Amino acid sequence: MILGIVLTSSCEENYSPKPTGYHRIVLAEKEYQKYSGDCPFSFDYPVQSIIDDRKQNCWINLHYPQFNSTIHMSYVGINENELGTHIEDSRNLAMKHLVKADDLKEKQFRNDEKRVYGLSFDFEGNTASNYQFFLTDSNRHFFRGAMYFNMPPNSDSLAPVIDYIKEDLEYLIESFRWAQSDES
């Protein structure tokens, strides 16, 4: 009997649980295509994303199904008196994420040739939205976007994906232009 106990107890391995890991993230090479629907603007967006522009009034969702992420974008026609209100509303919506953010970087965009002006809000930390922006021509058009993941925020595991999508959004902003009839 003692021999049986010794043999069975000596065969046990010391088990130590492995730390939680994350799935391997494969980031595709950057490649873009032009969006030019029935809206008064166009821009370039990533070919690996899916654009959903079935919403009324030029509200567009840009989906990254491989990352479970969506960029919600909206457009509104304005007059010069409404510009300040829309800028303030965009800033207020962005600042709601500041409570959970570790840092906020704002970046201005200005392209006089295309008449595209705007501001981006780049949040670091476990926020529901890591990147938001707005674009305007300062008198007739206002376009806003916000990036969201359809999962609990975890900036450590999502950092490569967040940076990847931020690059795409900055490319979208740089390529953004108002419709030809509005540029004259």
C-alpha cells in the first residue's frame, strides 16, 4: 500500500496556470479606395473595411469586422451661425470620454485648397472611444466621426489595432474633400 501511494504521488506534475494571453493580431497592408456616394463629400477609406451608407442624411458606418470595430460618421448641412454650436457639441461628446482617459491629444487639420478644417481628439487609456474628429468648410458642411469597439475597452490588448485604425482615420481626413459643386 505504501508503495502505491509513493508511485501515484510521484507521478504528479506541478501545475502552474499560464497567464491570460491575447489572440495574434494580423494587420493588413494599407490600401485605400475612394468613397463618393450621394453625399456632398468624398474620402479614401481602407479596402479591408466595409462601408455602410444605407442610413439617411449621409450618416455612414465604417466597419472593421476583423477587429470588431466601427467608425460612426455623420454629416449635417449648416449655416455660418450654426458652426459654433456643432463644434461645441462635438467637443462635449468627445470630452465625456476624458473621465476614463489617461491622456488626450488634440490635432488640428487645415487644408485651405480643399477648404477642409477640423480637429481630432486622440484618447489614450480604457475609453469607450479612442479617436473622434470633426471636419467642416466653416460655412455649409459639418462632418463628424467617432471610433468604437464592440467589446469592453482594454487599451493594452487593443493598442496595435487602435493605432492601425487611427492611421486609417488620419488618411481619411487628409483625403477628405467636399463635392466639386461646393468648391467653386
